[in-house]
Amino acid sequence: MKSTYEFLQIPLPYSPAALEPGMSSRLISAHYTDCLGAHVDKLNAVLAPYKTYHRATLRELIMFSPRLPDKIRRDVRYHAGAVFHHNMFFYGMTPDSQGAPFKVLSTAAKKSFASFDDVLRGMRAAATSLHGSGWVVLAADSTGRLRVVPCPNNETTLVMGMTPVLVLDMWEHAYCSQYSNNIDAYFDAWVKSINYHFAEEILISLNKH
Ligand SMILES: [Fe+2]
């Protein structure tokens, strides 16, 4: 999968109907095709004239965004952040959710919170109290400690020096057509779809560095 310009939309790792009934086929399909597709296109359009940055990955574009030219900094950070978070969001779900965290995530949750249930309580509280559009991110800081971080708009924890482990989309397009403003019901559906294997692999690769 090409990880630099010209960016391609990642394949959806399941069929749009695979997460039903929690996430409807219509919801996932529109979200993936219209929303993520638009951000990929806009990011490519902004970067097109700037060949210097055509070898940069999404992470690099976000992390080093302060060094980008004034003219494109805001748009690159916005769209690269959106693409990066959407990739994490879609790959962080699976129709075959394992139902509970594996060893590394479970241990980190106990160290940083009291349990993984407390992690979810923190994420739910952040989701229901987020004003405006954004993301709720479970991230690992440089010491491996887990934190729940609300990220307004398309800001990411990467620029804060933290690696996202699980990402929840709290833009209205992610839930409104199915759940209206019932954030709790949307959150419950997301929890039932969490891909714990995906989160575990991220933490394992962090521990190797
Ligand atoms: Fe989204």
C-alpha cells in the first residue's frame, strides 16, 4: 500500500454491511466513500504542486507540519489528520471483535487506569462531553502510559508526542444518520466492534522501540 503522495484510499477491511446492526451499511459506506475519499483527494490536491513533500508519509506530514510552508500548513494538517484518523478508525473495528483486550493493552490499561473498563468509561465521558466535531483518542505517551485525549477537528495526538492506539470518530457524519444525537448508543456499537488485535499490535510495536 502506497504510504506517500499520491495517497490512495486504504481498502475498507470488511464489507460495509459487516458491522451491522451496530454500524449500518449505509453509515459505513457513506463515511468511507464520501468522507474519507474527499479528504484523500483534498490532501493530494494541496500537495500536488509541492514536490518536496511527495516522499513524506502521513505521520511525517502531521508531525512536521509546523515546518510546512504557510500556504499549505493548515490544509495539510487538517486533511492528513483526517485521513490518518479515519484509517485508524476503520482498521480499529472488525466484525469479529475479540470482546476484550489482549495482554499488553490490558496490562497498560491497569497501569494507567484501574482497568480497561475504566479506559472505556473515560472515552465515553470524553465522547459525550466533546463540543463540536472531533475525535476521542486512546493514546500511549512516550513512557507507555495510556491517556484518553479529545482531539477537536482533525488534530491528532501525534503532534503531542503520543501514539494513537484506538480512535473514535466523533464527527456527526460518523453516527448522526443512524443514531441522531444518541452518543451513548453509538459508543456502545463502537465498543462491540473494537479490533483488539489491531490495538495490541500497535502497543507491541511501540514496546520494541
Ligand atoms: Fe469521519
